[in-house]
Amino acid sequence: MTNPSALLPVPTHVAIIMDGNGRWAKQRGLPRIEGHRRGVESVRTVLDAARAIGIPVVTLYAFSVENWRRPEDEVGGLMDLLETFLGREKSSLLKNNVRLRAIGRIEALPSRAQAALRDTIAATAHCTAQTLVLALNYGARTEVLDAARDYAAAVVAGTASLDDTASWEGFARHLYTRDLPDPDLVIRTSGETRVSNFLLLQAAYAEFVFTPVLWPDFGRAELEAAVADYRRRERRFGQTGEQVTLSPALAPTII
Ligand code: FPP
């Protein structure tokens, strides 16, 4: 919905479902892994653009819990790309003061990818300008199961109480994203209009932008267009449009 009176601020957290690498490759008669390789270039471009726009947190859906079902060589290729990306990107993350985080069942990734990930996360832990979150072996339903288990274990250990679930914030402390703001904007490329088990709870009040552009063709102009689209919207958080216009700073109200 359009808010004629004011633009929303630049989103604090943009989460992206990077889709269309396979189709990009197929259109060119290339193997699927070439699409993923080109997709890594888009990751670099988009991270630079997000920094220039002033987006503090970017989450990228790089590998879902369902992606293990892909052909073995594609899964292996994606893990190799991840490892190479982390090796090459570490110095640039440090130079740009970017903290790396990962969400998902990281312990199930191949050991070399895991080691590269843990190394870069530790090396950039002190960085404060921007946070890059990689969703790896991630699924929202798996996240809820892990959070419920973590919460139950904390209750048994006496470090959490049953009263914690009286508020969403109490339970959210057990999600992978416990130290991250909710996404304001979720972008999905390639024309698909599904959420695919991505940040289902955190995106409860997010705005969505679906673009037909395939991920390898998604660059700075496309990110700027998605952010501009977002900024023209009106976020209501369960309130009326009039309430939001009168008091735009009101905290989100759960319906
Ligand atoms: C979806 O396209 C994309 C993925 C499942 C993987 C995304 C991975 C990358 C962009 C590269 C690795 C990322 C990092 C951060 C190193 P698809 O293959 O489903 O495309 P299709 O729907 O056209 O087949």
C-alpha cells in the first residue's frame, strides 16, 4: 500500500532468497554450477550495494535443508563455492568492517566448509559496520524444532522458565536469529512467489518484493529498485492506516 505522506526509512534488515541460478545457466547451455558461480558474483555486487545504500543487516539464503536432495555433484559444487567464497572474502569483510554470521544446522555441513565458516565468523566477530548472515543448511521448521529443544533444555537446566513463553521475545531468544533484528524486506528473485521455509517467523511483518530477474542478473540497480519499492509502502503491524500515519513510531502490535 502507498503512503503518500512519507517514505519509510532504508530497511535495517534485508533477507534474500537467491533463486534462478539453474535457469540462468540453462538459458546459456551451461552446467548448473556455472549459474551458481555467477550467483556468487551477484553476492559480491549486492553486498557492496547494500553497504552503499546503508542496509546494516543482509541475510542470504544460500543452502536450505531441502537442497541436500539435489544431485550430489551440485551439492558438492555449492559447498566448494562456499569455501572459496569465504576464503576470498575474508579480507574484504574485514576491510569493510563486516561481521559474518551463519544460521542453520552448521554442524552438518562438510568439515572444510564448516572450518572456513567458523574461521571467518571468528575473525570478523568484532566488526560493526554491517552484518552478513548466511543461511546454510537452514529451514524455518528445523529452526523451530531446534529452538524448542534449546528452550526445553534451558528449562530443565534452570536457566529458562516456563514464563518465558508468555511473550514472543522470551521464545525468540532460542531461535538462531536471537541477536538479529527481524527482516524488514524479503526479496525473492526469478519470478517464483514462494517463501520456501525461509525465516517464516521472523518475516511475520516483513514486506516482500518478488522480481522476475534471475539471481545472476540481480545487481545494484535491482537492489536499489527493491528498496525504493519497500520505502513507498505503509507498514501497519496490525494497526489502522490512520494510527500509523499519526504515530509511525508505535511498536509493532501483534494481532
Ligand atoms: C537457487 O537457484 C540457488 C541456490 C539453491 C543456491 C544459492 C547459492 C549461491 C548464489 C552461490 C553460493 C552462495 C554463497 C554465499 C557462496 P536454483 O539453482 O534453484 O535455480 P533454478 O530454480 O533456476 O534451478
